[in-house]
Amino acid sequence: MNAPILSVRDLGKRFGAMTAARDITLSVPAQQTVGVIGSNGAGKTTFINMITGHLRPTNGTIHFEQRDITGLPSRRITGMGISRSFQVAQIFPSLTVFENMCAAAAVCRAPKNLLGHLYTPLRSKESVAEAETLLELFEIARYRDTLAANLPQGIRKLLDIGMAVAGSPRLLLLDEPTSGISIEEKFGLMQVVMSALRNRKITVLFVEHDMEIVERFAERVLAFYDGTVIADGTPSETLGDERIQTLISGPRLKGAAGAARHV
């Protein structure tokens, strides 16, 4: 097994009297693909937000590549090699696909200060080269000159995730990558995404409500309930657990590779 790229211990988050996350202890080896499941309010997003610096933990520690990143601001964590995408694509609608990708590549290469971001050219030789590579890697080069506002939902998702990869992160967190995608498109989209991330040797944690997607694309599944992890194993182990089926996923269809479930 590869050395852990991410380790959390006794991680928790409270908002006043409400406990959003508690007693989370786990490690993730480099280049593993981990699915994160759980009903709404189970603690999944809180967990992701603490790792990426969007929330400061109330207690516990987070280590990335043996460095303590607990409570660091999100911009600094991104610069260290952790990136994320959101459920709603974070793109610039008035720019073309190519311009969006160039902007993402330029920001990642800019000096880590305000003036550096203001004066970094969007179309440097390096940014253009990275943008062209990512357009091919995520199979959206044919949309190169299309305004992002006019893209189909699936292509918007691919652009958003491609932009998150522009800084060459070692760890990527995806928040419901197939949300809003049709049944006909979701498997093709995830195949493109996972192939691209394997190509870049990126460790992946993806939050997903579709159990068929989780079963097909995750090597490991973390099940969240009531703010903590109640199951951690292979897709077969976690999704086959009767308690997980009762609390989160619903029963699996016999004779199938896994039925799509939306919680």
C-alpha cells in the first residue's frame, strides 16, 4: 500500500450546540480513489470543507503529505497541492472554454500575493500549453471556442474539474460530480474524469449520491452518518453492509452490478 497522502485524526466540527462532524480518524494512500456517501446532513461536506480549509475544525488534526494543515486558509491549502470542485460548476460564463482553462492555469502559476494575481498574464506560454493539454485530457477540445454559458451541463462539469486540475494538485476533492447529469451521460463523464485523474496520478475523494457510480468508480467507500464514518471498506463491503443499506443506500438489486440510488 502507498504511503498516506492524507491523514485525519479525531476530527470534529461544532456550530454552537450542533455537532456537524465528530471522531473522524482515517488515512488515504496516494493515488487511491475514494467514494464518500451519506444522506444529507451526514457530515460529508463538512469533512470536505475542513480538509480544503473552508471550515476550521473545532478539534482534531489534518495532515497532508506529513504536513499539518489543520485550520490553514483555503488559498494556502490549494497552493500546497489540494484542489476541489463544487456541486455547481465554478466557471466564467462570459469566457470561452479555452479562456477559462487559461485563467485557471494562470492563477495557479501566479505569485501567491494580490499583485501577483493582478499582473499575471492569462495567456503566457506555460498557461496556454497547460490549457491545451487539459482540453485534450478531458476531451473537451472541440468546445475550445464556445462560451462557457452555452455549454451542455456535462461539458460544464468537465471544464470545472479540468480547471481544478490546472494547478497539478496531488489531492482532488469532487463534490457530486454527476449531479444534474442525465443517466445516459453520467458513466461516460465519470470515465473521462477518472481516466484524466489517473493520467495525472491524482488522489481522489468524491462525494456522490449515485450508488452505481460509487460502486463502479471507487476503490474504497467511506459511509458517513450522524457526522462520523460508520463504514470504511471496498465498494462491495460497504455497499453490501445491511446497516448502510438501511441508513443510506437502500437495498441492492440482486444480479446487478449495483443499482443507482439517490438519497
